[in-house]
Amino acid sequence: ALLAAAFVAATTPGASAQDSADRLPFTARGNEPFWSLTVTPEGSTYADMEGLTLTAPFTEPGTVDGALLYPTAAGPLRLTETLCRDSMSGMPYPFTVTLTRDGADLPGCAGDPARLLAGEWVVTTLDGAALPKGADVTLAFDAGRIAGLAACNRFSGSYTLTGEGLSFGPLAGTRMACPEPLMATEAAVYAAFARVTQFDIAPDGSLLLKADEATPLFTATR
């Protein structure tokens, strides 16, 4: 009871109800020890590597120092809209979380990585080099689909995000002929897509599509 009272006193219930609704549902995860916590408008479900499962009805979060604080089945979960990278896979996530469980603070990441990709981007470098003059390359991500301009022709296709990385399905494009510098850039764009295995967000907010930890295949800005 004392802990519950302290939680209520330290937070402002309902102050960020709209902010909370915009983020639901989400799953938070942590490693070493592994744990996961899914929060939906109906409730929260916690599971860990010991096989423990806990559930509880949804309770509106409060706010503490600009963070959302959710009462959950496993304890209070603090969520901030700060980029987080999974400690094992390196996958970026839109939210950083801390679950306080049995007096211990368990760090983790939350949200859908696709949230970071969503929207339109303008490519500034390809395989580490600036694009040739007049070669416009754009990317637009939306719900498992990608579309854009590959220097000459427009293209569209699918992409897949897993817990380990990012990959693109076959891309279909229009067949307009362009001057050779643009056609060469277009061929390089398609070749780069085939090599992408992961993505990241740079400190300046740029999107990086990569094959490994070396030079990005694509660098793009909003």
C-alpha cells in the first residue's frame, strides 16, 4: 500500500493520456535477464526466461520528469521517446524503457522499429559517395511497403523487419530511359538494396541502411 501511494504521489495520472494512446499497443523487451512486457489498451502481460507470466488490466500512465510511467503487471514501467538499441542485435527502437521489478531496474527497448522508418526520405549518399548531380533518389516506407525514385525510374516493393534486421523483397520499377549517368546510379541503387541487412538512425536523425557496421549503403534525411 505504501508503494502504491508513493507511485500515485510521484506521478500525474492521465496527464499524457493522448501521448499514451498514440504509443499503444507496444512491447518492451530487455536482455540479461530476458523479459518482455506487452501493453495494450486492455492490459499488460509480462513474461520472463523463468517461465513466469503476469497479467493486469490497463491503467492510464502518469508522468515523471517528462517520461510516461505505466503501472503494469510486473511493476512500474518508465518510457521515454528516446532512441534505444537492443543490447544483443543492435536493432534500433523508438522508445527507451526501464522496468522496476522487485526493487531492481531492468533496462530495455520498446515500440516498433518500423515507426523509425515510416515516412519519406531523401537519399544523400549511396555506398559512401554523394549522388551525381541530377540523380534524385527517394525512399518512402509505409506498413511493410517501400516506394520511391531510383535516380531515373520510380520503384515499389516490400520490406521485412525482424528482430535481427531489415531486408527488401523484389522491387518493381518503371522502364523509362534516362541519360547514362542516371541509369548507372539507378543500377547501383538496386544493387545496394539487395545488400541491405540492417538499419540505424544517426545522431543527426539521418537514416542509415547498411550491410554491416561499415559504411552505410544509403544515407537519407527527412
